[in-house]
Amino acid sequence: MASIVHPFSLKPKSPQQIHDVFLSFRGEDTRNNFTSHLYAALTRHKIRTYIDKEIERGDEISPSLVNAKLSIIVFSENYASSRWCLEELVKILECKKNGGQIIVPIFYHIHPAHVRNQRGSYGVALAEHEKRLDVEKVQTWRLALTEAANVSGWDCLGTRNEAELVEQIAMDILPKLEFLTSGVLERRINTYNQISQQKLQKLLCTSNLADMEELITTLYELAELKLEKATRSNNSSVLGDGDVMASYGCVSCGLKGTNRCLHLKQKNRRA
């Protein structure tokens, strides 16, 4: 006889780690100084930031770039000498165009005009690329550099205190992310509300164990989204009255509310 798994013993699939911010930088220039300080400042402010800690990179751009809400591009002296950085920049601009990703350029000890017009070390690097690569490819990089350098960003050419600077940048990133996140979270919560209602109706018709598992997984995901919204807004009222799963009723007995359902009572006692 096949054993039946109790609904509350089911665990949702572990989601992939999501990063709010993607850092694009030339490792040899800034990995052990400015970029590491900036990463530390963002982390202190609970901003989930992806930084590539590998010295040797593979052939594929990290999915964290595509999934990020905001990309910070640290233009340094030798940024344009790296074909990887230039390909990364092109992808970032694609995400900006197609997905609304925000970009924040930082000009670290390099004049913005050198990036915008490919002068100085940028002009030299791209001329070297043209000797070995397809001219159209290099032209794509030139256009990407011009576009990114025309976005308002941070100029680090002055004698500003670097510790203060990275803190100011982190404080500038926070409201940008909060504006993006609040809208995205609200849309995802509404979507999962609709999905869970549909899955509940299906389960009531089929009483199928697989449908039950799908509903429970969806409700867990909905609860995580509401918890994230409550954490970000510091407002527990967004969670609603009682347990999220209880509001949809127990899938074992069909009764709503923790006061009526024995399964939910047992679950709450165990918690």
C-alpha cells in the first residue's frame, strides 16, 4: 500500500538566489580596492549584490546580470581592454532596454568623456581590439560605451574620501531599488493570489495529491512574497489576517481558519 505524504510535510523547492544589484568591473583595476569597498557598503545596507569573485571567468555571462534590477558599471582605466567587460556592458544595456533595468555608471579615476568618446586608454584598447576582431563587434562596444557614459552617474576623479563616496553611492541605490521592488512585489503577489485561487478550485474538483502539492508550494511562495514585502515596508499588516495557507482553507479537510481546522491547529502547535 502506497504511503500518503501529509501536506504539511511537503517543502517548496529552494529558489535560486536573487540579487538586486549586479556589479560590472575590471577585476585587475578595482577588485581589491574600490569595488570591494562598494560591495561592502551595499551589503551593510542589506542590498543583495552580485560580485564575481572568480579571477578566471567562463564563457557565459552570469544569470545574476539578467535577473538584477540594477547594474553598477565601474569604468576604470583598463575596463575597455577586457572583452569580457565589454560583452557584459552590451548585455546590461539589453536588460535596460528590454527589462527596464536601471544602470548606474561610476567613473573611477577616468574622465567620463574618455569613455563616451573612446579617448585615452579607451581609444587605445578599442584600436587593439579592431586589429584582432570583427569591426562590427568593436563598433557595438563603442556604441555601448557611448550610451552608458551618457547616463548620469558618479565621477570619482576628484579627491573625495572613498569611504564616504561608497556610502553615498549605496544610499543613492536604496531608493532606486525600493521604487522598483515595491511595484514588482505587488505585481507578483497579485499574480500568485490568482494562481493559488485557480489551483484551489482545481483541487476541489479533482482531490488529486499532485494538485494538492502544487497548491501548497504556491501558497508557500505567496507567503514568502508577502513576508518580503512586510520586511521591506516594516509593516506586518500586508501579511493579512492569520496564516496565508489558512486563508485558503486546509487542503486536507476543506475547513477555513485555524480555529476550525484540526490540521492547522496541529501545525501551529508544532510551530
